[in-house]
Amino acid sequence: IDMVVSGILMSMGMFMLPPAAISLPFKLLLFILVDGWHLIVKSLVEGFL
């Protein structure tokens, strides 16, 4: 995601804008869309059993 965002920012000429500031909301949205909390809790519970 970082590489895509930085490529888009470079092509738009926004060299001074940090790519992390733009890509963080996309990462959070992706985490929510793939039901990340459920996957983490499920993995932790299965690890203890």
C-alpha cells in the first residue's frame, strides 16, 4: 500500500507530503474490511488451545 501511495503522490508532484500520512487510513480501512480483530483474536485463542 505504501509503494502505491508513494507512486501516486510522486506522479501528482506532491514530493513533500509523507506517504505514511496518506496510506495509514487505507491500511486501517483494509484491516476493518478483512475483519482483522476477529482474525487476531481467533489466532490467539487457537494458539492457547
